[in-house]
Amino acid sequence: MKSAVTRNGARAGFTLIELLAVMLIIAILVAVLVAQLGDSTRAVMTEKCRTDLLTLQSALKAYATDNGSPPPSSFAPAQEVGNDGVNVGIEALVVALFSKNYNAGGLLNELRDKVINTDNDRSTKQLTDFGGRELFEIADPWENPIAYIERADYGVTNRRYLTIESASGQEIESIPLAFKNPTTGQYYASSEFQLISAGEDGRFGTEDDITAFKRE
């Protein structure tokens, strides 16, 4: 005697179409999960960058209190470094901060471990406490140099920075420009300085640029 299951034509297995449908659903779920993880990682990196910029900003404010003004974003003639080179702003900042045993109340301890030299340049003489002649930059979480622009250089528009573009992995040069408030037309932090990260894409002047100050 045939069972009821057999008589009713029920199946114990799946058809090829059903298997493909299940695989498609799994693929969609995986894609959604990967996208969510990517967004989460991006948010964590962005917040880490802002924290790093605020730490550096605090060090610069301490420097300004101790010295009467923020560090320059250009080299002085006596330093014998060309001001038309690559990464000049942040390199001038590193020289100012990491020399004469200045420690900004301990704020530089963490930043000291984040120096890089993307363009592999050197000065003609030792300018920092690092013990060599390398012209270092301070890196953001994507290992690209942070741009530093002191108020005196807000109008400079030819300062090139060497970074790695995330999409291609290639070295590129882009120009960070000081941000202006679109409502007032005035520079943000008009009496101080601006710190700018190129963000995840590694290119200055794009929507994902990150700053130490809030902007509209």
C-alpha cells in the first residue's frame, strides 16, 4: 500500500529552481551584511580620524599659548627648506612641534608614533628631535598625511600633498584648500589654523574630507 505522502505527490527534496532561489536569497543577505560592515568600519575610521585631529588641535592650541601663535605652515628661510615642495604645511608643523624637546603637556606622545614620510624628502640639516634630517608628516588613519594650514597661508592655492588614492591604490597629488563658511564667506578658524584629512578616498577637495572643526 502506498503511503499518503506518495499518493499526494509530495517531495522530500528541492528542485533546482528552489535551490537557486535559496542561493539568491543567501547572496542578497551576504551582500547586505558586507555593506553594513563596510559602513560600520567607515564610521569607526572617520570617528578615529576626528579624534586624532582634535588631539592634534589641542597640541597646537597649547603651542599657541606657549609661543604666542600657532606653528607656521611654511618654512623660514633659515631652515633651508623650499616652500614650494610637497606636503610643506604638515612638514613645517612637525618641525615646529617636534623640536627643542617641546611636548605640549604630553599631547605629542601619541602623535609621535604617527609620523610618516610619504615623499621621502630630507632637509639639508637636522630640524627636529627625531635624530635625522627626514621631513615627516603626521598620518591620518588611512596612512595619508594630514594637511595643516596656518591662517597666514589660507589663501595659498598651490600646496600639493602626496597621498594614496583608495580606489586605485596609486600615488596621487591633490591640493587641500582652506575651508570657508558658505554663509559668511569667511574662513573657518579665521584666527587660528585648519587641520584637514583627505578621508577614505585619499584625495583632498572631495566630499569625504574630514576637519577638526564643524562646517556647514
